[in-house]
Amino acid sequence: MLRFFEQLSPRSRKVWSCRCGQSLFFPNSQCLACSAALGYQPRQGRLTSMQPAEQPGTWQLDAAPDTGAWRRCANLDSPAACNWLLPASDPHRLCIACRLNRTIPDLSIADNHERWRKVEAAKRRLIAQLLGLGLSVVPRSENAETGLAFDFIGVDQYGQPPTTGHAHGLITLDIEEADDAHREQVRVHMHEPYRTLLGHFRHEIGHYYWDRLIADGPWLEPFRALFGDERASYAAALERHYQQGPPLGWQQRFVSAYATMHPWEDWAETWAHYLHMMDAVDTALGFGLSARGVDLDYPPYPASVLFDPEHPGGEAFLSVINAWIELASLLNELSHSMGQPDFYPFVLPPAAITKLHFIHLVTCRSELARDGR
């Protein structure tokens, strides 16, 4: 059987090396072997050990000594524990990820220190992936019209919790979502198969990029033909979904039950799954995971399920999708061996692959546009 992992190569590294040879991972800010300071370059997608530069508070990168001096994000020593870097000449104190914050949790509440750390760890992983995909990430404080911002807040003065969601570039998250027990309770109550901080971010950022990449642009009519007309009443769709549930046979057309609610939610759910897949497959490849010798006899998706079956990149995209099916099966079995539920509790019908390919084409076209091609 064709092993799709064998056809692919990682687009970005997921493990780096310190100058002492110790393996380094994305969240690390100090080498556990030699105690060297570490920093992550977001635009270059690189974690590196560092040495003090001439100016106090600046650093020279071991992996790129010719790139000049760098500074660590001012949130390094906060509960956010940010390990990202800025060029020493940058006028900002905070890195690109931390500058996206409009409101941080109330740190007079002791539990919010750990909650904020978890939230920022998930958000940095999201932003690193978006930058790696070539998508524009601009803080709302620097562009009020099209920028992005985050509010991490708790209950208001009347005891009402905030609603996680997106509105005009502002993503709001109830800080209690960082509490594992609370999040699991909500997941069970909402009959969701999967609920994580990173999943929240990937879904909500999908709404943001719908505004940036689809609305009033050349992709709008193809979107409507595939996902449905977003001009349908969202309020009515929401009420119908929670009163009646998803329609019969939804599993044949959507990635999740919630995706059936409205075209906007179908887009955001599919977008989140696209980010899940791309990052997980890339991570597996970056660690050298191979399907060679494993007998997973799943029929591969054919080109006919693609949004554009004739697209020159269609075969490569299908390789990623089919590799994801292999990887998800392996990870589900590993999860079961630890007494845990499915790692990826979803089944992707052909109609969902069509939508995923549409999102892939939109994303790639956005990257080409940024590069001037």
C-alpha cells in the first residue's frame, strides 16, 4: 500500500539544537543541559540558543550570528512566559504575538497566572503557524481597521461570564477555558467530541480570516457555492441549531455537528481542522515519524474530491490529507493504549475534503499575494 508519509517532507522544523547539542522545543526559554538562554524568531520560525551581545539586554543568535542584535519579549518574566524575540532596533517592548493582546486576565486573581500561561502558550503556537503559512498577522493596535486583537477576560461585575467568539478582528476568550476541569465540563454539556484552547483559537481565527480573505473578494461566490450563503440569518440559525440539533446525515457533508449551524461556522470549523492537520502532519514529519511497514489499508481520497481536481498542486494536497488519515489512525490507537479517548474523534467525508482544499487554495493564494506573485 502507498505510504503517504514517505512522499512528504516537513515545511518547518519542530525540534532545534542548542549550541551544546541538546534538543530544543518550541516553548523552551532556557536549555535544560547547559542553561543557555533561548529565543524564538517568529518570522524565521526558528528557536536558537543565544549569547549576550554588546549592548546590555541584547543577544546574538547562535543559529544566525549575522542577523544583528535581538531583544527578548518583555513578557518573558511575566506569567505569560514568552520566549519570542524582537530585533534590537524594534521600538516595541512586546513581540508580535504579545502585541495582539488587548486585555489580559486579572492577575490579582491567583489562578489567572497559570491560566494566562496556558492561554499564551496556545496562542503562540497558533501565531507561529499562521506566520509559517504566510498569512498576515497585524495587531489591531497598529491597524484599527483590519488588525487582530485578543481579550482574555473572566466574569463581569454582574457575575456573567464572557462569551468566546470573534467580532471585527477581536477574539474574546473566557479565561476559565484554561482550567481543564471547567473546559471538560463545558465540553460534556455541549456534547462536543473535542475542546481545547488551541482548538478555540484556530476556530475563531477562521472567522477573522474569512473577513480578510473571503468577504467582498473573488472567493466569495465560490465560497457560497460550497459552504452556503452567509447572508442567511445567523441568529435564526443559532436558535435552530440548539433547538433541533444538526440535520440527519450531516456526517456526510461536514467536519462536525457545529459546522452545520451556518456557513460561517462551517468555514471556521473546516479552517480549524485544516490548521490541525497541517500542523500535526508537519510535526510528525519533523520528528521523522514514518508509516513504513505499518499495515493501514485505508483507501486514499481520489482527485475527484478536490475543489479543483485539475489544480497542479492537487496531488501534493491529497498526499497531506491521506497522510493525515494514516497519522490520525496511529494516534488514535496510541491514545487508546493509554486509556484515553480518540486523539482525533472525527471522520472526514469527501465533501469536507472539498472544503479543505478550497481553504488550502485560498491560503496559498494569500501567501502568493503577499510575496507579490
